[in-house]
Amino acid sequence: MRAFAISFFVKGVLFESTKQAIEATIHLHRDAIHIYIGVAILLVASLWFSHRWTASRVLVPVVIIATLLEVMDLIAAYIGDGLLYGFSVKDVLNTCAIPVLIWFVWMRPSAVTKGHDA
């Protein structure tokens, strides 16, 4: 059990230090980085799924990766400051909000034209 706790501690410290290095390098706030990550995941997923923007499956990787990143954040926070669920919910929403809006914008024209084909 002790080795398990040490492993979580090391992973949490490495994850947190990597995030801080990225922030220092690109000079963006953590919330902005979440937005960029979400859009990047959406674009990669759309390429992976052959540009099928109308398929909701392009949003699945965004939600999964956002959730996994927040689990890592919770592990690091638990080790350091204790659990802060409110910040994790906000981060998941920041990561997923713009990709969902982009998906709706691209989905809407195709949904409208499908119903009005002659």
C-alpha cells in the first residue's frame, strides 16, 4: 500500500511540474490552456473520424481526455492541498465548452439541409 501511495505522489508531482512548465513556456493561464487542449482534441478526433463533424463521436475523446486530466489533477491536489472538486468541474467545462459549440455550429447546417432536400 505504501508503494502505491508513493507512486501516486510521484505521478502527481511530475504531472503538476509538467503543467507549470507548460504554463511558463507559453505564458497562458490554466483556463486558457484547457480551452486550447479541448479544441486540439476535437480537431484531432475529427481527422481520426474522417472529418465527420456531424457524428457526435468526435466529442467523446474530448470528454474522456478532459476527465482523465482532471483525475490526474485531483490526485495531485489530494496529495498537496486536499480535494477541490469545484475547480475540476470548471476545468472539464472549460475543456469541453468550445468543442461542443464548434460541433453544434458544424452539425446544424447539415441537420437543416437533410430536412429540406428535394
